[in-house]
Amino acid sequence: MVKQITNSLYNQFIADFELRSILSASSEPAELHALRETAFEEFRGLGFPGTKVEDWKYINLTPFLQGEFITLQDLEPLETASVALIAKAKIKSLDCYHLVVINGQYDPALSDAIQDENVLVSSLSSATGTAAFNAHFGKSIALDQNHFAALNTALFRDGLFIEIKSKAIIEKPIHVIHIVSADNKVFLQPRQLYIIGAQAQVSIIESYVSDDGIENAATRVFVNNVSEIVVGEQAQLQHYYIQAGSKSTSYVHHTEIVQRASSLYNNYKASFPGTGLLRNNLNVSLEGENIESHLYGLYLAGGQQLVDNHTVVDHKKPHCHSNELYKGVMKDEAVAIFNGKILVRKNAQKTNAFQKNNNLMLSKTAVVDSKPQLEIFADDVKCSHGSTIGQFNEDALFYLKARGIGDEKAKALLIHAFAYDVTEKIPIAAVQVYINQLIEEGLRN
């Protein structure tokens, strides 16, 4: 196993952790400090993943991690740039609450004040030590198997905390706008903890955007982001990820979902050309009976972009249903990886689990590696998985062009038709329209 990709960055994190331990040992709860110690020991042993690590064998991280990064220094992004990015990230005609996170720091001054006693929003540092934080933070991620999640747990500075009280029905969506703004090479480690109480219902939309200044050759940003989400008994969470960014920005997202009995979790993930590296780790743990979970993904990749979606749906109890559909549209020299695993444990009888990954190739130089997986240890289940990679249907393209539709418009119509199986699942009309517009922009660019 490759324990480190670049000695300088690996050693820099060791030094950072030693300094942080001295500065924060007395200011943080003992349990959190102990968790940081455990997490860093895991990272010290694992190092950065290399291509000999099975889950990372298609990605060479060296180009994205080489050089010196600022890792602990506070960043002060320009407020004018932030305001412009916030306006750009907002979704037209969507009535929602806006929360703004800049370089991993929740900014209440730029966020909407939510006047609802059933919704608690704060920085993660402010929530540290509360009953909800102690009950859920760091409880579900396997640190010995996740290199970047272990590093984040050891060294995260702050983040966003959202708690929805039990039985609350939040009518307006919560739109979290994550902004990256820097003029140096920086390594950011944001953290989120979302707790959805029993029988509560809410929609959370997360948009990731970066400052145009990051396109400067002297600037490179690596974002190691970790989210933990707990969906209580009979609760419902509609969760959206909309990813954009510059080619000098790299993201590794680790999202850990824990579902309790009779809950519903729907994930809608859409990513577009721009971001140099995008790695999505989405782990869903079904820890009760009668749970339903749906994962819908759409990735439009272009340029020399690298997009990697890794999902794990872990069925632990009987009578649960999961459905996963990811679709990719590949342009230019882009590379996409899909690795989806459905795990059905021995006592998870009466499980229904389905998974599919379809890819449309617009270029002969684009590459897709697709690896759907099933691991089934129960005998009374219905499970299936599949993958396809293909090009335009020439008959359909000819049919449209024969009716006076231009070549580019005809291709755009076919791409929208290909993506429709995912976009039609989006229940908020304004979000659906917005994502379709981003598809149009991604095709033009």
C-alpha cells in the first residue's frame, strides 16, 4: 500500500496536528480531542491513497497534491467576490433559506436568519459539546478505511451544523451555498453535521462554487469535505448536491448517511464541467426496517476533468428498499469512474435493491470505468445491477435532423432525453429547471 504521495504534504500534516494538539487540547471536549487523536493515528498509518489501493486504483492523486499548501492559516476572502458568487449560485424562482459557507466557515452575516424554532443552525464549533453533537459526531465513519475522512476528522477547523427537531415539517428548502475563495494554494477541510429528527421532513440543497480567481495558475485549492447526516425514524430528507467549480479546484467529498427505521432518504447529485478532480464517496447505512433510499446521479464531464463516484448502500435490516441510478455524459478527454456497491447482510431478508450506471460518450477520447457490485449474504432478496456505455443513437439523430433541427440542437435534445430519467425525479421544479440550464451551459462550454 502506498502510504504517502508527497513527503512534504504528509509531513506538513503531521506538524500541523502536533501544533493543533498543543493549541486545542484544553479548549475542546476530551471526547473530541480523543477522536482527533484516533483519526490522526489512522491517517498516519494509511497516508494518502495510491493506485494500489483498490478504491483509488483509477486515480493518480500526485498531480493534485504536489507542491506546498497552506493548511492551517485563516483565509479572508473578499466580500465582494463572495456576494457575486452567492448571487450566481442562487436558484431562480426558488423560495428558500440561504446559508453561506466560505472556505468551510459558516457566515451568518451573509446567510438568512431562519425564524423557526424547529431549525437550529450554527457553526460546528458552536455546536461542539451539545447533546446532539456528542450523540452523532464521528460515530459512523470507518476511519480505518477512509484516508481523507480520517485526515478531516483529525484536522477540521469548523463547519456547519443543522438540526431539524422531531416532527417538524420545514416547508421551505434550505439552500447551503459552499464557496471556495483563495489567492494561494490552500488545503481546506470543511465539516458538516446534519441531524433530522424523528418524523421530521426537510429538503437541503448544497451548491459548490469557486471564485473565478482560482483559475490563476499560482492558485490551487484542494477541498477535503466530510458530511455526516442522521435521518431519524420515519423522517424524510430530500438532499441535493450541485457541483461546479474551476479546473484548479479539487474536491473529495465524503458523505456518510445513517437511516433509522421507516425513514426516507433521496439524494440528487449533479456535477458539471469545470472542477479538475471530483471524488464523491456516498455511503448509506440502512440501520432499521422498512427504510427507503434513492440515489440519483448525473455527471456531465468535459475538458480533462476527472469525476469519480463511489457509493455504498449497506442493507443491515429486513424489509428495506434502495434504488440507484447514475448517468454520465462524457466530452473531450474527460475521465469518469463509477464504483457502486450494494451490500445485503445476512439478516437483511426481503431486501429490494437495484443499481444502474449508464454513460453517453460524446468523444472518442473520453474514458469511463464502471464497476457496479453486489455482495449478498441473504437468500430472500431481489437485487440487480447493470452498466452501459454507448454513443448517440444515429437513427434518432437522423430523425431529428431530417425534420430541420440542426446538428447541435439535435444532440442537445438527445442528451436531455438521456438525462431525463434522473432529472424527472427532482421534485422541486425550480431546481429541475436550474439543472437543465446547467446542462445546456455545460454542453456549450
